[in-house]
Amino acid sequence: MRGVVGNRHAQSLLERAVLTDTVSHAYLLTGPESIGKTTLALAFATLLLCQNRAPDSVEACGECVACRKMAHGTHPDVEIVKPAKDKKTIGVDVVREALRLVSLTPTEGHRRIYIIPDMDSRMPIEHAEAASALLKTLEEPASNVVMLLTAVEMDRLLPTILSRCQLVPMQPIAPEEITQALERQWGVAPAEAQKLAALASGRLGWAVAAHEHPERSEQRAELLTQIVGLTSATRDERIKRAATLASDGQTARQTLDLWTLWWRDVTLAACGAQARATTGDARAQAERQGRALGPARAQTFMQALLAAQLALEQNGAPRLTMENLLLALPTVR
């Protein structure tokens, strides 16, 4: 699909539905932040509405009126549901207003498509009224309506919402694919593209934003430097640092994602492998620490990192999780 990078399995699932004419009334695209869930939803919507697509093709033409309107965000049969101005969550009034045309014939195409990004944060389980307003449409779908929802944390959605959507799981994108996309689609120089891809933790959206706003890349590089230095910190220093690294759930998850990326290199170096994801000083530090720790200690802490990530996904306390992890971190002088 046009503009979509990586997650070939997710693309294939949606393409197969188009080719076999078995498009579901609702899809839930899940996966980490900034990996392209909304981009895939928009590409799928374009594919469904393209006026010139051949029956055996899974590519939108990019030239018809529908494709051009999708590219400019002006297609009248596509509604992207977002919170009202100055609001973080989607209210029930916004949902009802968005769905008021759901039973009517599409204006130009043969489908009406609703896209709701970040369902878990904008319409979480604790805001059940708005979700319930959407649920009625999911329970009694019109034949020409397709709902495309995205979420990072599925456990923050109503179970009844989950049960009425076809899941499309997505994963972080390989650094090589991010590097190629940055070079080809955004004109990023090869060395810079490789650096951004190494820091992105599989998130193309973050890499593009960091290219456009270099301070984000600098902040992430600084965070990586701080993480690297924790192996030589005292216990008291680690406890203090845990409070900053776990100021909220999102910060803690982003920290662990970046830490896992670097500790993977430490473990590979400890085992004698040559492949690395990080570059520069972080890569050199990973190699030194890997040699100092050895395979057993490096792999043990990698397991602790993965367990901490799982704990956060299951709504564990960010600060307690981070404190326990930092106390388990091997010391390297």
C-alpha cells in the first residue's frame, strides 16, 4: 500500500480482504506508538475508495478523484474522529455528531469510512459513555460502513469493542526499513538516516519527527547516554534516577524501549556476535560492557528488562517497576 513501511503481514491481511471481497465492518490496528497504524488505516481507506483499482490489484491508482482527495484529506466519505478542541478524550457528543450520517448512502464512493486513532487514550474504558455510543454502530453495522480503529494498549478498551473488531497486530519496524524509508521518502542523508533508525526503536513516525525537529533526536541520544551510565551508578543514584525515568507510564515505556535496544547490543557483544543496532559511543559502550559482563549476566538482565516491559503493559506501577529494575542492573566499573 502506498506510503506504508514495514508490517508486511498486516498489509497482507487487509489486502487479502480486498481481493476476496471479505472486508470486515471494523478493524482494530494495534501496536506501539508511531509505527504507522494510522498511516496504514489511511492507505487501506484509499485502497477501498480508489475508483480505478483493478479487481486483481492491491494498489490504489493515486490519480483518480478519490485518491487525490484522500491525499489532501478532503474525501467527504472519510471521517477522522478526534477530540474536540482543547480536549484529550473524545466526548459522547463528538461520537454522535460523527456518526449522524452512518446510515446514509455515501456521498461519492461506495463506502463510508470512519478512522479513530488512539482509541485507548482518546476513548478509554473509563470513558464508557463515548465508547458505548460507538458500540451501537459496531453491533449493527451498515453494509457500506468500515470502522478503522487504532490503539497501543488493548486492555484500555471496552471488551465489547474488542470483540466486534478484527484485530490487525503491528510490530516495530526493522531499522533497515526505517533507514531506507528516510532516505527514499524524506531525502535524509544515509549517515543521518542510520542514526535516526538506531534511536527510533522501530518507530518510523518518531524518526521522521526527529528529522524534522532535531532536538528530539538530541534528547533521545541524551537519554541513551544517561541509561548507559547507570551501570556505574551507586544504588542511591539509581533510586533517584528511577523517579525521573518513571515520571509516568509513557515515559517509563519509552525508556525501557530504548534501554532494550541498547541492552540487546550489550548481550550480542557478550555472546561474540557482530550485529549492532546502535552507533557511535553507545555502540562502543555496549561492546565494552558486553565483554565485561559475559553472556550469562547480560542475558539475565535482558530477561529482567523484558519482564519490566510486560509489567508496564499490565498496568504495573512505573516507579516501582523502574526501581526494581535499576537495583537488578549489573554494576560495571
